[in-house]
Amino acid sequence: MKKKALETSFIADSMLGKLTKWLRLAGVDVEYDKYIEDDILIKRAQSENRVILTRDRSIVKRKGVGVHLLIWSDHLAEQLLEFIQVYEIDTLENAFTRCIRCNTVLAEVKKDSLSGQIPPYVLKTQDEFRLCNRCGRIYWAGTHRENAEGFLRKVIGNLKD
Ligand SMILES: [Zn+2]
């Protein structure tokens, strides 16, 4: 049986920034730091019980590397496919609940508290907003999100809903 991506924590190496963003969009917990050194990455994976996602075969051979998934492709859609062959994503229920910039779980936020922080036409046309309490980014639905969901559905395929 496949492992569940949404019940697992990951840390990605610097070459997997795009994959990280898309996994976060799907709701998967992926830590990422573009400038992290290999040693720190490996230590953090150990101490936070995270699976290492890497494109770097030399990392995999290092001492102390625990559970990891080596990603071969350089292309996002193929990377996602490699990922979901091992770690299943069977629902988009948790999609758009995590900050794509910093991996924090978003908080729902009242529309009234946001005036002045987002464009007026967005305030007028949208009702649901989520806020990242760590980096301050505000999220709402819209065409970006529809496109993103379409892409995820296409790539991930066998979703329950
Ligand atoms: Zn954030």
C-alpha cells in the first residue's frame, strides 16, 4: 500500500523549489530553504522526522540520511508523478490550506479585518480569505486557484472527490 502524503512531513533540497510549491498547494507539509546546506538538511530531516526529497544522488549516499525519495526528473509534472507513485495524494480536501511561501498552515480570516490590505475589487468579489500568520501573505480563491486545482487534478489523477 502506498504511503499517505498528507500524513507525512517532508523536507526538499534546493533543486526542488517548484515541486515544493505545488506539494504545499495540495496541502502537503514540505519544508524548503533554497540556501540550506546538505548537512543541515539531513540533520533537520532527522530531528523533525521528515522524509528528504532530493534530486541529488550524492545526498542520498551521505551518512545519516534516513528515509528519502530521490526525484529523477527535471520537469514539474513528472516530479509530481514520481512523488505520487510513492506518496499517495487521494484528495484535494487539504489543498490551499498551507502557505506556499513558508509552509505554514493558513488561518481563516474575516473579510472585514482585511480592508486596505487587498485590492478593493477582490474584497468586493471574494468572501473567503486565509492568512499566513507567519509571513503575512493573504490568500483568496480566484482564477489562479482554479488553474492550480485543474493542474493538480490532471497530474494527480485518481482523486476521490
Ligand atoms: Zn507564509
